[in-house]
Amino acid sequence: MVLLAAVSLVASLISVGVSWAIFPAEPAVSDDTSFDAAKFYEANARANAARGVELASAPGASLVPKPVAGLTQAATNNAFIVIEVGRQMGLPERAYVVAIATALQETYLKNLANPKVPASLKLPHEGTGTNYDSVGIFQQRVSIWGTVEQLMDPAFASAKFYTKLMKVPGWQSMSITGAAQAVQRSAFASAYAKHAGTAQKIVDQLTQ
């Protein structure tokens, strides 16, 4: 009986160890994003319009991008901001595709608040989610990625995503799914794959 209990205990410890190895705790993301969202919007009139700021435009022309790839206007606006941030950071198109595929899986490009993070509900949002303390279009956790105000801003959230992506060795040679998972560390690692084609279409249409 004692031997059986000991074997059971060892088996339990091994099981816990294996689980920890497969799903290690996610470390906090260092606050090394030098991206200035205010300056970004100030310099990019179309991105500023996309976030809902009314700006004057030429007669018959709209600063807000038209919906693409079956997206809503709000989702298109967020996708446009994601891409424009990548452009400002001097990143290759593949980075935009990884970011868009990620946001499609996480929120379908909706900027979500979270009742578990009350401050997020006071900021502009397009619905709510309840996954831990995750907020924004990439569902970045406030306890890990940054402040509520930062992560509920699609531009800053995008810069944070790109900054972490750039630190992934060999990300450009990875599949879209592999690169997205290296950043997000999702429990559903393969879920990003189904959005790769749509993400490419969105990037193609918004960068024409």
C-alpha cells in the first residue's frame, strides 16, 4: 500500500512537471516599446480617421478605408491601423500578415474591453471579452503586456505585438501560425492557420 502510494505520488509529480514544461508560465513583456501612439496618429491622418476622429477631407474623398475582405467598417479600421503601424516601424509585409491573422483569431479585429478590467470599459471599445485580464484587438493581458490605456489603443497594441515578434529568432521563415504562436503563446496554437489566407487578402487590399 505504501509502495503504491509512493508510485502514485511520483507519477503525479512527473505529470505536473510535464504540464509545466508544455505550458510554462508566460513572462511579463518588458516595457521596451518606444512607439509614440499620439505622434503616430498626428502624423497619419487616415489612421487618425480610422480610430474615429473626424477630420476634414477633400470633397468626394474619405480618409477612412472602405471595408475589405468581408470585414465590418470597424474591423477594417483596426486592420488599417495595424498595417500602418507596421509600415511606420519599417517592417516587411509578412509581419503585417502575422499580426492581422493573430487579431482575426483573437477578436476578429474587434477592440474588446473586459469586465474583469473595469477601466477598459471606460475606453472606446467594440464589444467585450472575459478571458483573464485580456483586452484589445490582440487580447493582450494587462498583467503582462502593458497598461489598459495602451492595450486598448489599436496602434500601441500593434506596436507591442510587432516588438515582440521582432525578437522571435527566424520568425520570417516560420509559418504564419508558428510566428503568431511564438508571440501569443496560445493554448490553441493551430487556430491561427485558418486566418492566414484572409489576412493576406486584407493586407493586399489595404496596401494597394
